[in-house]
Amino acid sequence: MAFDFKSLDHIFYMREALKEAAFAAQSGERPIGAVIVHHERIVGRGRAEHLKKHNRLAHAELNALLETATNLYDYPHDNAVIYTTLEPCEMCLGAIVMSDVVNHVVFALADRWINPSPMFEIPHVRHHIQNYVGGVLEKESAALWQQYRPDELVLIHDGRKL
Ligand SMILES: [Zn+2]
């Protein structure tokens, strides 16, 4: 069956990413979670684990990718989708591109602090990522930040003040 991005149940998969975000927050981490979907199956999960891994690179999306990119190594450009509760940072967006696994990005809350959206317009990024969609369950994601990291939610919403 042909891949149809619009027919995917974005709400269902984002709720799974939000579960990962809630687990992270309950462990004292930032409330960020991600799942990777391939052929309508969740094939990878990740959550923010800075404290657990003692590593500031342990972002939810990168954690999910590191697990999934191995399993999907033989399926490059096969329309896998990453669902993440916060817009991917520049590192994670780069990892998504370099994985050759994920061709579609769905995020909940836009990150105006890092402001990664313009990176989607880089030709190499656009070549790999066919859909880059935000706003799916963004209120639910924001509610987790409000509960666990309200000061950081202000930065995410308002970005940098010049
Ligand atoms: Zn990241």
C-alpha cells in the first residue's frame, strides 16, 4: 500500500510521545518524548535523559533514532515518521537527516528559543524530510512544561529577547 502521510493517526502517535515525555519529567528530566513510526508501527521510543545518562546530548529524538536507525538500516527512505513533543533542535534535526531513516517530522510544541524551523528550508534537509508539521497536541505538551519546567516554557513560547 502506498504511503499516505495525511492518513496517519498523528494524534495517536503523539500521545505515545507524550507518555515518554511524562516518564522523563517524572524522573526529573525535561518533559520531552519521541516515537518513530514505520509502516504504522512504533519501532522506536525515546525520552530526554540528560541526568540518567549524564550526557547533554541524550535528547529524546536522538535516543529514539540511535535505537531505530540500526533496526531500519536496510529500509532507507522508507517513509518512517518521528513524532516528538518539542520541535527538534539542530542536532536532532541533523541526526534525522543523517539517519536516512526518517522522512517526516511531526512535533507538538514549536521551540522559539532555539528556533529550528528555518533549518527545514536548507536544501539538503528538505531533500530528506518531506513533511515538517507542528502543533499536534501542542497544548498537552505545553501543559507538561507548565507543570515541571514553567520557566523554560516561557523561553520556548517567547524565544530570545533582543
Ligand atoms: Zn535535540
